[in-house]
Amino acid sequence: MLNVGIPAYRLPRNVVREAIEEVRRLGVKIILSTPVGKELNLETLREQYDAVYIGAGAHKAEKLEIPGEDLQGVVHGVTFMQMINLGQD
């Protein structure tokens, strides 16, 4: 979300990369894009690691329930930022 939900001029991508690398240098193992469930369950993670942090993605725009938000050409903020930052039209 840091890279696709916030404009680079507000949070430069190199700052995000450097922060992640600093956390890794401290010995934290970062596992990305891995669903927690049948194949990898929370109990197994708790047995293998001293601490576990699960960051659920929050990339879905929420409806505001305001007139006009479903009109053609209206794009929600989160969706707009994803499109811009991922180079989509």
C-alpha cells in the first residue's frame, strides 16, 4: 500500500525500500503475497517464529454511499492511486 496508495512525491520509493531493508538487516524475515490459511496456518508460524505480524492488504476502495459515485468516469481514490502508480490506464 505504501508504494501504490501514496504518491511518490509524498513518500519516495527509495525511502520505502531503505526502510524495508533496515528491517531485514535487523533479522526480520519478510514473506509477501502469501495467504494464511490451509497451506500456511497461524499456528505453524507461531511455532516457527518468536513473533508474527500479518498485514492484510487494504487495496479495496470503499463505497461512500454518495450520489454520483457510480457514474461513468468516477474513480475512487484508492483505485485511482493504484492505476497511476502501477502505470495502468
